[in-house]
Amino acid sequence: MADEKDKKEKKDSKESKAAEAKAEKKDAAKKPAAKKEPKESKPTAKKAAAEKKGSKEKPAKKESKKAAPKADKAEKKDAGKDEKADKKPAKRSRKKAAKEDEKPAKRRPRTPEELPVVRASAKYVRVAPRKARLIADQVRGLHIEQARALLAFSPRGAAHDIHKLIDSAAANAENNHGLIGDEMRISSITVDEGPTLRRYRPRALGRATPINKRTSHLAVALTPVEDD
């Protein structure tokens, strides 16, 4: 009898538990399902670095805005100083100013094409061109005083005619060009052949031999020595 009672109690307890479980399920079904909150995602390394950069850049911008007007003011001040410095003439002492005023301005040396040239010529000179060229080669390129000294002591007959021609060229330099005749140089001298005078000499047995009396055309060009 006792065993039957125990079995009945066990059955009753099982049935009561099952009924309670069903009731709880019904209550749970009636209640609205609670919304699931999204899980907070853990911040990645990239996002953290970006947030740090953003936090650092923001104050830098503020500082740049504040520093910009200061920089502009400093630039304006520097520009004003430079303008004042340009306006002020450089100070120089009296001694330096006197020396600079005394120094003559350096003149660029003129080329041979820019130099003044004084010319003189003599035509139909009764000198053979071959003999006159020997003297002309000795005088060409010399200073006028040196040329005069050489011609004065030359034993050749053409030296006298060339000496007169050089003196004529020096006079042209003084009268026509306002130069100093004694400070000239013989830049060029040429001797060209002129017409030949034909003569004859009687010889023995009624014969006649020709005599050719040659002439020359002389030309001289002088340039100043100081501008060479």
C-alpha cells in the first residue's frame, strides 16, 4: 500500500511540474519580445589612429588662424624697413667722395674701325715703285717721330719724298681733325706704280736704246697713338 501511495505522489509531482512549465511558456508567449540591443563593436586600430589625428589637427588649425595675422604684421614691418633702407642714400665719407670724384671714368678702348684715320697722298712722284717700297716697309707701323728720324738719315732718294708725305699727313691731322700731329702712328703706307715716261738715248752706229723713267703714287694713313 505504501508503494502505491509513493507512486501516486511521484505522478502528481510530475504532472504539477509539467503544468507549471506549460503555464510559464504561455506567459512568455503572451509577453512582447524584448528588443535585442546591438553589440558595441570594439574600436579597431585604424579608427583609433584616425580619432587621434583628428584630435591633434583641430587645435593646430586654431593656432594657425591666430598666428596668421601676426605673420602678416611681421611681413609688413619687414617690407616697410626695406623700403626705408632703399630710400636712404648710402653714406660715404668725404675722403672717399673726393677720391671718387677725382678718379677719371674709365674709357673703353676703341676698336681699329672706330679710330679716326688721317690720309695724305702724293701722285706722279719721280721715284721707281720698287725703290720706294723698300723705304715704305721700314716705316710702316712706326710712331711718327721714329719714322722721321729713320727717314732723315736714310741714304735712299725715296726717303725724302716719303718724309714730305708724312709731314703733310700730320698737318692734315692738326688742321682738319683737331689731333696732335706728333702723337700719331703710321697705320698704313702704300706705293703704287704710276705711268712710265719713255725716253731714248742715242748709241753708236746710229742706234737708239730706250730709257724708262718710272713714277709712283704714294698714300699714307695715320691714327692716334693714345687710342691703340
